[in-house]
Amino acid sequence: DDADSKMSDIEKRIDNQDVVKYLKSVGHNIHADSTTSWCSAFVNWCLKEAKYIGTNSPGADSWKNWAEKIDEPRYGAITVVTRPGGTGYHVGFFLKIKQRDVPDGTEEIETKNKRGEIVKQTRKKTRKVDHVMLLSGNYSSMVKEGDQWAVYASDDEVYHFVSYHWPTAAQKIQG
């Protein structure tokens, strides 16, 4: 697919001039610094390069109702997740589901010390949680992979997946 091949050609490292280019692609002529949110502008720019119509909005929430909402992820799907810090949304391209160990309380265990005595110790427990891995922007002026979003909100109320989207014929630029 055109979108997949274009996405794989994107350089992982960008400078602020690239961020400005992405922002200009959605009609914003502002200087980009480390606090500028540009994830949606990056996704819009990539889609334009692949000859698709995006949301033309710098807001990640603009993708929540874009094109076809799909239930199962596909490589390259536009993926909306909650924004770090709980301040809205973030958007990027789906890469894969990855399992991560996350803290899950503590437990008390009994072990033997060097003298053969039984001692009680407390250790941290972890559990495996599915996380969405995305290719997206906004991190230290870089486009890079990130996997901090749990697939299920019940696993992380702050950082979690919201929805997957896939372009239809209506989003394909004709000609």
C-alpha cells in the first residue's frame, strides 16, 4: 500500500524545521519549539505525501471520527491514544502490540538466608500488559517509536488506546 511504503521512508530523526513543515501543512505558520504539539500535523503531512486526505487539523482529537473506525489494528493505522499527562489526545501510526511489565503491588515471600534461617522479604510484583506501539511525533523534536499506551483503559487510566482508523476511498486524493 502507498501509505505503508511512504511511512517506512520517513526519517526517524527530524529537526525543528521539519516540525515547522508539518505544522505549515495544516495551515499553521508558527515557530516550533519543544513545547509545540505537532503529532497531528505530522500524521496529516504523511497522509498528504501518500496522497490521502487527513483532518487538516493540528489537534489529535480531530482523528477520533476520521475515515473508517476499525476494531482490530493494522500496521500503519491512524491510532488515537490519550496524551501523556491526561491533557487530551495523541495520534500516530500503529506499529504493533507489545507486552510490557508494569507494577502490580507487592508480595511477601519467605527465603532462607546464608545461615539457613527463614526470613520474610517484600518484593515488587509485576504483570504483563499489552501496549500499543506507535510511530509518532512530539518527542524531543523527533519522530520515533513509543509504547507507553495500554491497550485497555482498565490497565492504565491515564495512558491508553482510544481508537484505530483506516482511510477509505473517500480519503484517497484523485489524480
